Amino acid sequence: MTNIDQSIPASAGRTRIPPFAFVLTACIGVIGSNSLALGPVAPDVAQSLAAGVPAVMTASAAFGLGTAASAIFLGRLIDRHGPRRMLMAALLLLAIGLAGSAAAPILPLLVAAQLVAGGATGIALPAIYTLASVIAPAGRESETIGLVLTGWTLSMVAGVPLSAAIADFAGWRSIYIVITATTLFACAAVRFAPAQEEAAGRTTSPLVALGVRGVAPLLLACAAFMAAFYGVYAYIGDHLHVRLGLPLSANGIIAVSYGLGFGAAAFLDRLMDRFGSDRLLPLIFLVVAGIYVLMSMASGSYAAMLVVVFLWGLANHFGLNVLIMRLTALDPEKRGAIMGLNSGVTYIALFAGTLGFGTAYAGGAFSVLPLAAAGLMLAAALAAAVARR
């Protein structure tokens, strides 16, 4: 497995987080930018390709499907060839998918290109999370993983508004051209980062990885955690615009509030390293459940929603961070396969959560959705507690 050289002098008795962590943060930012790019510009894409917006969003569904499938069935190759090598290959494949998206003359080709991009993402994400756990100095695991996770904040706070601005100025295709160039730059940064190669490991099948003690309940917790997030997040914008009568710009501010909360948590990640992750995870999930209850109560007030969504981002960062710590620590030789299962479960939960919560939203008020999410978080806390035992 690939390992990053951590021979960096300690400062004040603490080993510094390797600079390579910032490269991984940028990789997450690039991946997140593509994941979030299509939704805001879907009307422009629909007009350009002579299709309806729902038809255009099938490209987003194809991206999710490709991500889930490759993460589950190809994530195990990370253990065989090393996370750095697989990350470089995935970024090159992602660049191909993005370039295909930019050049697509008809909708089916855009869908196919996003399927390719999803396949690349399904390898890249578990490779990044595996690398983050490999390079983390002892005692600073949570800080290192938390730093890498702030890439999602970059894509949400900077990537989405920047994509909208680029689309207004130069058209939607230019978004994918810019992200393609950024992906190639990130691939070069991964390639030339100081690294020490180790002997190749063994390929682990998904079923074998699933059999590792503690993996199954933690994946159940991941499924509940992610279904709750995507199920609620998918319909906040419609609730604010249609049911509260706010302008579309209010949706962007909500996204920024969540992203700022998610990113601000990185400054507190060092506190996570002082406690056992097995004890923390059920408690964090219970806190997230409480925030969902607050969201249900605050759903009629935009100002209150901004505050609650900030707290939501803060708590979700901790939940995702500690969940990744738990999973990567279960069996270092099978980290790639385990993280592949994690990414696959995440995108399956995206599909299930969006579909299930959409049915509930169509038949009732938005305030029902956070309460349903709170119930899922109680299930996640229970699964995390079982995994600890």
C-alpha cells in the first residue's frame, strides 16, 4: 500500500500534519464541485440540449449509480495497488468524464459521461479517505481526516457560487472545462507529492470486507446517517422558495451556512482525538438527532433555519469524521475495500433518502422530514453502539 513520508519534525511535541493532506482536501473539493455543479445550471443545460430539467437530472442519477457501483466492486483494488496509485488513475478517469460532459452534444452522451465520472468518483473517494488515515500522525487522526473533509466545504461554499458565475459568463459547458483542468492539476499534485511506495497488498472482496467485525453495524449507521442528510437537504430549497415564499438566493445562503458549519468544525477536530472514537460516535449521532428536532421546530423561520443549518453542518462534520476513523481502524489491510463499501452505501442512501423523503414531503409539511431524519439518527446511534461492543 502507498504511504506518505511523515518524516516531518515535531513542533511543540506534536508531529505536523503532512502537507499532502492539503492535496487530498483539494481532491475532495474537485469531486464535490462536479457532484454539485449540475443542479444549479440544469435549466441552461436543458435548453441547450433540447430536453426537460427532470431528464437532465438523470445525468446526476447516473453519476450516483456509477459512484455506488464502482465504490463497492472496485474499491477493493485500492488494497491491491495502493491508494495513491488508484487515486491518480481515478482522477484521470474523472477528467475524461468531465471533458465528455463539456463536449456532450446530446443528453444521452452527457448521461454517459457523468456515469464515467461517477465510476471514477467511486474509486477516488475511498482512496482519499484511506490515504487520510494512512498519513495521519499518531494522536492527530481526527484533525487530519477533518482537514481533508473540509474539501466538501470548498465545493459547497466556493464551488457552487463560482460555477453559477462561470455559467452566467461563459455557459454551462465552461464549468466542466474548468473542473477538468482543476482535476488534472490535482492529479499532478498527487503524482509528484513526496511518497514512499510499499509492497502491494491483497485484493479483498466486498463480502470479505463486510465480514470484518464491526463493519456491518457501522455501514448500517452510515446508511441511516446519509439517508437522513440527503433526504432533508434535497427539499430545504423547495420549502424555502415555494412554501415560505423566499427568493432562490435564499437557497444559496442556506448552502453556505451549512458549508461554513461543516468547515468550522475542522478547528475543533483536535478535541475528537482526546476521546475514543468508539465512545464518541453514538453520542454525536444523538446530537445530530437533536438538531433535526430543532430544525423541525424552526422550519417556519428563515433566520432560525440559518442557525440550525449551521449547527447541522458542524455536527455532520464530526459524525462523518469519526465514522471514517472507526471504519479505517477496523482492519488496516482491508481499508480500501471497507471504504469502498462506505462510499457505495453513501450513494445508495442518497438515492433511497431522496426518494423516500420526497414521498413524505409531497404528502405533508417539510417539518415532518427532520423528524423522520431524527428517527434514522436514533437508529444510527444504536448501530454505532452495537459496533462498539
